[in-house]
Amino acid sequence: MTTVNRLRPRRSCLAVPGSNPRFLEKAQGLAADQVFLDLEDACAPLAKEGARHTIVDALNNGDWTGKTRVVRVNDWTTHWTYRDVVTVVEGAGANLDCIMLPKVQDAQQVVALDLLLTQIEKTMGYEVGRIGIEAQIENAKGLVNVDDIAGSSPRLETIVFGPADFMASINMKSLVVGQQPPGYPADAYHYILMRILMAARTHDLQAIDGPFLQIRDVDAFREVAGRSAALGFDGKWVLHPGQVDAANEIFSPSQDDYDHAELILDAYDWCTSEEGGKKGSAMLGDEMIDEASRKMALVIAGKGRAAGMTRTSKFEAPEG
């Protein structure tokens, strides 16, 4: 199995209907970190077969520079899944980063996709294990089994929350995807998001929040995205170009936080060095920093670097 760096930038994950060539072309020019070409909900049943070939053409001939390229296939309870995977991966596997599997309910569904990908890679002469898997949690059974799902395959890169189907599966009293249901005084999604986040982090995976369907209400999108970003999620689906910039901003650190994180790393490296006195902790201004500070700073600095941020401050070792 090939060793692959699976921690790709995914602040904004743009959904694009696989049956719409105009949208597929437009998506190539947007600033989304990831684009997933959809064969599932965005494609009508009669359009799915043709969409497979449209997606293969778009992956092979489009310019997806700088983007993680993903195709969402249909879930295993349908009769479309295996043909989705075979057609897309055999036709465009060299220009594909991941397959997204929706409505995952148990670990064996991921294992089945892993086995199918392995057979196709061997048949086509691709690197075995290079193509990753994104697992989408969309119902109660999937959430209950999310720990096993997260540990089911070395191909897994992300656990994705699918709010619309999930809300339906638990009979949540709301028709506005991602917003709080009426009558509940707290955050109705907190447990779900934290459950997914803990499973993802246990297995060194990314956690991605699902879509917000009120696509013209960017302020509401920012509020909902800010909730999962605050918990530690790595990104969120976007359904409209107007949501892309907001997602990229919300799931990146602020300039002040990024600068501060880099200063902590520099200061800790200095204070633990021979020159800095081989100390386990030190002061950075009025703040005491230690190994725990370094670990926290690594997270923020890593996200800033992945976002292409540039430092605006420089560490200077204290005199004497």
C-alpha cells in the first residue's frame, strides 16, 4: 500500500453536479481547496450513467491545478455504486485524488470500496493505495459506528457530516439544513459534530462539516461554519461560489493568531536549545510557553501554512 500524505487543504469543499458540463468548467476557476464532482444527489437517476463519462472527461481534460479532486459516488444500497467507481477510476484514476462514499453506515462499506479500488489500481497499473476515501456520515447508524468507520481503511482521509439526510434520519424538527431546530435551547448539532471530530482525530483524519443550503445568506453561512471551525473542523462544503471565500477565511487562522503561533514555535525552539539555556519553558512577552504550547501552536501554524499565509512578525531572542 502506497504511503500518501492525506492531510490536504480542505477549507472549502465545492459540490459540483457531475451531469452539468457548464458547472464543471466554472468550478475550475474558483478558489475552492477541494472540488467534488457529484454522481449522487446532484444527479437525477436517468442522468447518472452519462454523468460518469462527463466527469471522466472533465478530470482528464480540465485544469484542476491546486485543487483536491474528488468524485462522490452513489452509496452501496443502490445499484449504481460499483459502476460509478469502475467507470470513473478506470477512466480518470490518474487525475483523481479521492472517492467520496455517502451514507456510510458501517466499516465494511468502506472496506468494500477499498477492495474495489485496489483491484482497479492493480488492473490499470496505478499505484495501489494512492486514491483516498472520504466517508460521509448521514444517519444515526453511521454516527453510532463512526469509530469503527474511521479506523476501517488506510485510504481514509476525512469523515464528512451530511446534515440533511441525518436530520431526516433522527426526525429532527427542522426544514432548514444546518440551522437550529425550533424549540431546542442549545446547539442541537454539538454532539454530532464532536462525535465525528473525536473519531476523526483518533485516527488522524480530517473532519469536514456539511453544506448550508441557504446559499444566498452568506452571513448565516458564516455563523454555521464558525461553529464547526471553533470546534476544530478542517473545512466545510460550499454549494455556491459566494460561500467559497467565506469558508476559506473561517477555516484559516487570523493573521494575528498565525503570527503568534509561529512566534511560539520559534521561541520554544530557542529556549530549549543550547543557546537558550536548554529550558523546558520560557516567557514570550507576558505568556509562559512550554511543550503543550508548542503542540497548540503547531496546529495553528500548520493551518496557516497550508492556507499560504505569510508571517508579519519575527522572533528575536532576548539579550543576556
